Amino acid sequence: MTLVPRALQDTELGAGCYHGVLVDPQSVALHPVKYLHGLARAAIGAGARLHETTPVTRVTRQGVGFRVIAGGKAIVARDVIACTNGYTDSVLPALQRRVVPMGSFAIATEPLGDTVAAAIIPRRRLVFDSRYDSCQFRLARDNRLVFGVRAQIIPSTPASTRRLAAILQERLLSVFPQLRGTRIEYAWSGNVDMTRDRVPHAGLVDGMHYAIGYGGHGVALATYLGMRVGECLLGKQADTPFHDLRFDPIPLYHGRPWFLPLAGVYYKWKDWVE
Ligand SMILES: Cc1cc2nc3c(=O)[nH]c(=O)nc-3n(C[C@H](O)[C@H](O)[C@H](O)COP(=O)(O)OP(=O)(O)OC[C@H]3O[C@@H](n4cnc5c(N)ncnc54)[C@H](O)[C@@H]3O)c2cc1C
């Protein structure tokens, strides 16, 4: 990685609010929906059956396996893998007490002209800043600026997505005031999750495999851990840095994250003093 001092940073970034840039030339981006479709095709090709919009509402032990109620029907399963990430709820109470769902929000501007795009991120790199309340941005192929913020204390809903879009636009303008007047054409969001030690975890709980807790960085890690957990089902030894770490429940937490507003204020204060 290379440090670029503030005096030269406009070779990388047309944003005066930063105090230098650290460049990691090996960082890359992928289109997450295309990736998801590719994974789904690979799974179907390998013989898996996918059942979307089929919520699992109950999982209980039955003999050496499990009885799972999914879409109102009972299934007997030898193994269950819980990979419910920021959507973990009371169906899996032991995991629910260990992960806190948080919303992650993004917006995309109208396409910027070539000159504006070249002035704000000349080498078209992916950018994120080092604040706790961090923002991240990149240029899409058609020169839209995609701008997101890391986990927020409110969960993802259509209403929160609309509300956060306006807040994100203000954040975007605080980084790139030259984009005032640029239209926001898309806004979207989803839930991510945070563990107490902010590290992903995988292992066994109540006889069930799990891989969870990516803190908004799961695109590569979830695929990696998914593959390793799959190998566990085939009888291989789990061998990842994230398996069987100490994974404590969050004290006084049973699914309603009452402490998040306090944590939000604390981290905003830390950003301000640091
Ligand atoms: C706006 C945004 C930006 C992001 N940016 C990045 C990024 O730049 N880099 C990065 O690495 N990651 C990023 N992420 C995070 C990334 O999307 C996740 O880490 C990744 O999707 C985790 O994959 P997963 O399969 O573990 O969980 P998810 O993709 O969250 O899937 C969990 C699934 O479990 C299902 N589920 C939950 N409970 C049940 C139930 N009872 N029955 C049936 N199904 C259930 C849910 O419906 C969901 O489909 C971003 C996320 C968002 C929302």
C-alpha cells in the first residue's frame, strides 16, 4: 500500500475534507447481484434446490437431526446451517442474542459527466474513509457516484431508506460540495449485523452449524465461510480463523438493541475528538 500526502491527494481524490490517502492497488469491486445470481446458478447446477420467500419459522431437534417448519411445511433435516446474518430473529434465539442487526444504506447519483467523474475519483478506485461513522463511494461504469454509509442504528425498511437517502445526500455534499445540484436517482438498503467483538463467527450452536456476523463486509467472507461450513457437513475438520472462537451473547440483549442510540452518540463523539 502507498501513502499519498494531502498535497498530492487530488491525483486520487477530488475531496478537500481528507488529510491524505492510503492506496491499496489490489482492492477490487464486484457487482453483488450478478455475483448472487452466479452463486445461485452454481448451486442449482450442483443439484441444490432453492426456495426463496419461504421463511423458516421453527427449528427443533428431532432424533439426531432437526425438524424445520418452512413455508408452513415440516421438513426433516440431518443438518441445518444458519446463515441469517442481519435478519437473524427469534427463530434462532441463541444466535439472535449474539448479533445485532443494523441497516446499511446507499444512494447513486445521476451519471456524472466524464470531466466531473475524472475530477472526483481520477483513477476510479473504491474509496472508504477511516471514521467510525464511515462512508464509502465509487464510480459505477456509467459514471454514477455510488455513495454508502456503514451500518446505521436503524434497520432497513422502505421508509428508513427514503429518510436515509436525504441524509446520505448531505454527507455526499460534505465530501464533494461540487456535486450540489446533482440528482440522486437510486437509494437502497439492507440489514447487516454486528457481533460483540466485531468479528465473524462460525461453529455449532444447539447442534446447528452457523456462519454469521460479517459487520457489513460479508460478500467475500460469507462465501468463504459458507464453503468451509459445507465441508464440515461432509465430515471435514473446520479450519478457519473464525471457527469456534469465544462467541458471547451481548449482555442484556434479547433482540431489541436498546443500546444502539447510545453507541451511535459515542462513536460520533469519537469521530469528532479523533
Ligand atoms: C447497502 C449495503 C452495502 C454493502 N456493501 C458491502 C461491501 O461493500 N462489501 C461487503 O463485503 N459487504 C457489503 N455488504 C454486506 C453484504 O451484503 C453481506 O455481508 C452479505 O450479504 C452477507 O451474506 P449472507 O449470505 O451471510 O447474508 P445475507 O445476504 O444477509 O442473507 C441472509 C438471508 O437469510 C434469510 N433469512 C433470515 N432469516 C430467515 C428465516 N427465518 N427463514 C428463511 N430465510 C431467512 C434472509 O432473508 C436473507 O436472504 C453491504 C450490505 C448492504 C445492505
